[in-house]
Amino acid sequence: MTNRGKIRSSTPYVISLSDSEATTHDLVGGKGANLAQLVAAGVPVPEGFCVTTHVFRELIDDEQTRELIDEISELDLEDSAAVSDKGAALRHRIEELNISTEIREEIESALSKIGNGSEITYAVRSSATAEDLPDASFAGQQETSLNVQGVEDIVDSIRSCMASLFTDRAIAYRTKNQIPHDDVALAVVVQRMINPEVSGILFTADPMTGNRYTTTIEAGLGLGEAFVSGEATTDSIRVDTQTEEILDYEIGDQQIAIYPHPESGTETIELPLSKRTTRVLTDEQVRTLVAVGKEISNLFESPQDIEWCLEDGEVYVVQSRPITSLFPVPSPGPKDDQLHVYVSLGHAQAFAEAMPPLVRDIWMAYTQTTFEEFGFGSDTQWAAEAGGRVYMDVTKLLQIRALQDLLPKQLAATSEPMGAALEDIVHRRGNEFFTKRSATEKLAAIPGLATAAWTGTKTSRPLLIAMASGFLGAFIGTPAPPESEEAKWKAWGMNIATQVRAPDNLAERSHAIFNLLDEAIKFPSTGPLLAAITAGIWLEQRFPNNAEDVSAIERGFPHELVTRINLGLGDLADIARDNPAVADALQRDASLEELKSVEGGENFIAALDKYLDEFGHRATGEIDISRPRWSEDPSGLLATVRANLEYGEKEEHREHIRELESEASEAAKRLEELADHGVLGSVRKRLIRQLIRTYRGYIQTREYPKQGSAYMFASWRDTLCDVGEQFVSEGKLADPDDVWFLRKEELFAALEGGSIDVNVKDRRAEFERYASMDAPPVLTSEGEAPSGHIKRTDVPDGALVGTGVSGGIVEGVARVVRDPAEETFKKGEILIAPSSDPGWTPLFLNAAGMVVEVGGQMSHGALVAREYGLPAVVSVPEATRRIETGQRVRVNGTDGFVELLK
């Protein structure tokens, strides 16, 4: 009791919303603190007070209640019955606890300052400390009581609010957001009850599109509870926040309304027909609400979700919280006042996952250097970041009218949703790319093309040459041996890697990562790959009714890089089969040291080392250089070997490739024969033979650029891992991996002897929040994410729609894999993955089909799936969340959809 008295001396039980201390989050919870800030800023808020978290902590400060909270903390969310039972027991316990006379007296005193407590009615609303936060709103998790009258009823409502901190939903929400139950507390807001003619919700940014310059309003008659619960339909209004132009006003068919009951509580009233078809807000009221919304979003410096009501024509705000679902806007933002459009670097690489800050800095610098080297000028910020991803500013490209049609089509080959989203924004707002631009400025947007591309840069000229040689090579070229192309790209990548590693000290090595980016974009000629792509397109166009034969010639390449990655793993499995002790150790998930010690283990480890010498610099999600390379952590590879041992047969992997080669040869003969008719039949036959030879000869080069680049990525990673180790030894960081959460400038300052004043924990939390978001493929400077949804009508109800990239239909059990190093994938399962860069290749060895959240026809996963004959659908939004491991699915790679089966 002595302790509690000390707390009481500095912590109030009850505090007015107009008190400066009421903005303290830990004292009055999220809702109360936000309301107090609104009151302080002069925003009209119904007068009231907060019963503070001190009352809650004192109320539950007994052994039995604490034991119940501890029991809830240990529950498994999947045991819904236990969650329900324990939650109900705890709520009942809190509702039965006694609120002291002292607290009751302070509540009664606060009520008397508002008016006669027996005549005025009040709204009693929960305000948790883990509520209305920038990254977790906890909307609707706790109790609200409306139209409450009299001290006793208000006290009962306060107690019910406090008990509602432990509703089933609140328990689950906190658990999923990793917020300990004993870390939160609950305050209660008590305000004069408003008797509104109209109420609703106002979003200061469009929650559907993310546009920060569109205000959306939901408005209806009576109390807002009817709309929140879904019992009534509201009017829906969209307003241009800058111009106050009402873009849309859709009248809702509101059949009922909820009003305060004359005695207490609420009542539901059926509305007459005349009120169902009439606007509930005038234009003036809409603009008044927009102005209030702007004031509040400026106050909190973030888009807000605002609950409001109109009483006697006056606007009252009863709640404001951040809109937590919005994807962040690109940063740094544009320097002009024009609309800017950005495309995701990650989507273009079939890797749309979040990356830590230092990795983003590298790719932003890389993107900036690339645009500058291609002649587009250094006066523009070509790269930005949003939601842990890197975006490229393509606004100046879209200012060239010819590219407004061409660019979306080109990007669609990499990501159909990206092409669709870009086409959508160009169609709706293309004219805005030309506003306030003189003829000179428009002309300045063209560098990188025509004469400027030829005479102005040393980088774009080879690209034009490669495009020309690729086109000609498709028809008259003789494919060079794949080994020579591979050697060329390997030499390029290793040359840069050697230069990065050359300096004696880590500061110089770190600077080399950024200083050599201009070298990193001087690729060897991509003419052979472009020739293969050109040949493939011509064959598809020439034989639209023979898709199966065209697909067959895209398969069976024993010397192709990805195939070699998989064949090597199959060979390792065969070595284990020949050595039962090794196979047994692998099945037990033995360590490499244990493997080496068993009979035949040294041979297996020697073969694994040889494999890693060739491919160990690769990784899953390898453009995120914070991720370990295979040579550092081969566990994912060994998991594939284990699955092959369990479900495969000796030599099966090589026999499969031989069968695909044979099928390709037979398909080629059939296509040649189809062309051999008429007077020019023999000429057409030779042309088709040339195109097939070009395709099959050159398509094997497609992975060499990534193989060469991966040497460079590995050198970047090695350098920064060494920096992390050094910073730990110097006491600047607690963990070597913390280095990835520094920014470029912080890294160099620390390398030059400075200290590191960074809250790594907060940055990790922000990264995790970004990682949980689905990144849009296209984003505007206004925060709008244009629709990238692939629209089709010829799909079964409930099917997930994407881009079909490898034909065929397969049905099987889904296996959701987010990290191949941590998942065991069984032969014959359907792979459900967030991305499909080369690091995912080992899983293709055992997959029966594939569903990926990102990618397009020319993405890595699509090419490999076609080569292996796996039905595959890519660009399926939220596939890893909407499909569960163990669920049966049917993948239609021909028509591009996935059915979820019972």
C-alpha cells in the first residue's frame, strides 16, 4: 500500500481532456491522447475526461487476476476454445472487482464539471495503450457504451471497458502483433453524448488506392454504430483534397438508423423511403469536413481515420487514429509539384520483398547510376524507397508519348500487374505528365533515345548495338558454345568483385561498393539472349495453334545454368544413395561435421564443396545481400537433397532432362514440317530450323548475367559482413547483422571513427512491418497504387487469378514456402512462394507445379517452369497468405488461375 500511495501522488485517477497531461499516451491510452491533442489544437471535441491507466493497473493488481493474465499469455491461438474460456473468465473477474470510493468520487467530480450527471448522458469508450498506433490501430477491439446516464451506470461501463481489454479478438490481435498482454493497460474516455443528425467516418487519404490527395467520407443518419457494424449503408463521397472538388457522391440506401434512446442506450429506427434516397450532407458540409480532416492530418503529420458527427449543424470529432493499412509514399519525394510515377525494382526482378536500409541504399545508388549512365541526366532523383522497397521514377519516360503505350507493354513481360497498373495510371492521368512544361522541357525529357542515345553516352550505345545484333542473330546467327558466354559473364562479375575486395581496409572496400557502380552497369553484350527472345517470339507468333510444340522446344537443356544447379543436387542425392550412412545422416538432418565422419561422408562433402565452388555465391532472394549465400548456409540445398532421397530414384533427374531433350527434338521436326508447304515451303522450313536452333542455342545464356552479377553481390555482402564484425568488436553494434539497419551515411561516418547513434530495434521493427505489407508494382508520388489486378471473367468462382506462364493443369497438395532454408519440400507438392529468383531453383526439382506472388512471362521462375514442364501461375496477389500448406489446389498454367479445393 505504501508503494501505491507513492504512485498516486504523481499519477491522477481522472484527468480532463483539456489538461496538458492528457496527451500522455501511457496515462490515457491511444484514443484519449489523440483526443486531448485535438482539444489542445482547438478542434471541436465533445467535452469529457479520462479515467487513467492508473485505475486499471490498481484494479487488476491482485494475485488471481494476474494469474489469469499469465495463463492467457501462454495460450496457443489455434486453441480457440481455450482462448474463449480463459478470456471470458478474466473479463468476468475484472467486471466483479471493486472500484474504490476515492476513484468513484473523482469520477463524480469530473461529471459535475460537465453538467448535472443525472441529466446529461455520456459515451464511455475504451482507450488502450496499444491502440491507435502508427502501425497497429486495434480498431474495434474494446468496448464502447453509448448514452449512459448516472454515476453507477457510468462506473459499471468503465469496468466493462477495462474488462474488454481481454476480448477474444483483442487477445488474438495482440498475440499476432507480438505485444505482451501484461505490457498493455486501458484507460476509459468519458464524454458528453452527442445526439447527431448525421455521423460517419472520414479518411484523409483514400484507403482503397492510397492516394494522399483524395479524402473519402462515409456518412449516414444517426449514430455511426449502424455503419461500423454493417447494419446500414452510408453515402460515399470522394473529394480532391487540394481543390475541394467533389469527385463522387454516391447515395446509399440507408434503411435503418440508430439513435440515442430517450432513457438510456440506443434504439434502431426504420427510415422512411424519402430519407433513404436523399443526400445526408450538403456540399458545404462536405467541404467543412474536408477542412477538418486536413487540419487533423497536418496536426498528426500522417493520414487519419476520423470519426465525426454533426449536432445542430456543428461538426464534432469523437476519434482520430492513423490509417495503418496505407503503403508509404516514395521518399525522397519529387522536387516539383507534378505527378510522378514509380515502378518497383523488386517486381522487375521477381523479388518484391522488403530489404533492410543499407541494402536499399545500395540499390538506390545503383538505379541512380544506371539512369545517369544511360543519358537521362543527373538532375533528377531516379530512385526512391517506399515500404522497404526500391522504386524507379519513370515519369520522364512517360512524358514521351510513344513510351506511354510502349513502356506498359514492355514491363508486362516482366510483371503483368506492373504493366496493367502503369497502363491504368497513364490512361486515367496521362495528361498530367505534360502540365506546366515548356517545349524545351519536353525536349529535355528525350535524352537516352535517338541521337542523344548514340552520341551522348558510352553506355546506351552498346545496348542499341546488342538490340540490333540480337534481332539479326535470331535469323542469321550461329549460336556460340554456351561455355564461352558463361566465361564472359563470370569474368565480368569476378573482375568487379576483385576490385571491391582489393583495398586493405574496410572503409575503402565499403566505398568501392558504391564507387564501382558505373562499372557494374557496363554489361557484356546481351545480343545472344535478345536473339533467343526474338526467335521465341517469332515462333509463338508463327505457330499460334501449336503451343504445345513451341513449349516443348523451350525444354531440355542439360548445359543450362539452372538445370546444372538442379542436376548437381540430384547427383548429390545419388552419392548419398550409394552411401547408406550418408543418406541416414542426411535424413537425421546431421551437421556437416557429422556427415564428414560417417562412412562415405568425405566423398559426399567433397562433392558438396565442388558444387559450392561453382554455385555457392548464389542465394535465395540474392539481390537482398543481407541474406546468406549458399556457401555460408547450404541447409536449403541439403533439404532438397533429403527430399530427393525420400521421393526420387537414382538417375531420375538426368533421365527427365533426356526425355525433355527428346521431346524438344520431335517437336522441332513437327514445326519444320508444318512450315514446309507451298512454293516457298523449303525456305520457310529452313527459317524455322534457324529460329529453333537460335532459340535453343542462345536461351541457355539467359542465366549467365545473374551468375556473373552474383559474384559482385557476394563481394558486397562479404565486405559489409566484415564491417558488422568490426563494429561489434569496437562496441558500436551489438550484433554483426545490425549493420544492415544502418544508412549509407551512418556506415561511412562510423568507419571514419564516429559513433553509431541508431535505434536498431526500432528499425528492425519497421522492417518487419514493411515485410508484412504487399508492395504495389506501381506507385505514385501521391501514394496511389494504381490497379494492377489482372481482370478475367473466364475463371471459376473463387479462383485466384494470375499470369499463366507455363501451360498445363496439375492438382496436388500446396506447400507454402517463404524461406527455402527453413522449409522441407516434398516431391510432388505444389510450390507456393513469394518470389522465384534463381535462389529458388532447387525447389523446382521436386515440385509438381508452381504459384508465385510476383513475376511475368520472362521472369526466372516462368522460364524454369516452362523448361521443366511445370504448370505455373505467377503474379498471384497474397498467394502465400490465401493458400495454406496442406490445402489441395489445382494450378491452371494455361489459363492463369489457381483453384482452392476442399
